[in-house]
Amino acid sequence: MSADEIPVPQEPADALAAVAALRLLADRLEDAAVEQAMRAGWSWPQVAEALGVTRQAVHKKHAKRLIAAGVTLRRRT
């Protein structure tokens, strides 16, 4: 599907609300997937590669939340 084929609401406010809702959904999906991967024993570099970001970026974004959720994080050895 090309960008021209994506249905966009006619009203700018509706289109922007859809974008905001999709971003929120994507963030929630990422949070859940990262937590699942870390609970399964994945390393930061594995998660980062799967997301197409750096290890530092994924660690900065998710480490505090994962620690608060009681996830045991792997240390670099």
C-alpha cells in the first residue's frame, strides 16, 4: 500500500488525532514487546537490533520502567 492509498480523514483535526492515537498504540506495543523480550532473556543489543535503534537508545527509553516492573535485566559481561 502506497502513501496515496492510505485513507486520510478529510478534517485535519481528525487526521492528526488518528496520528496521535497510532503513536500511542505503537509506544504501548513497543513497551510490551521490549518487556516480553527482556523477560525471555534477550540482551539490550538484541532488542535494539530488532527495533532498529542503538542499545543506548533502547536502554534509555525502557530501563527504568522495566526495573520498576520487576524485570531482571541482563548485565553486560
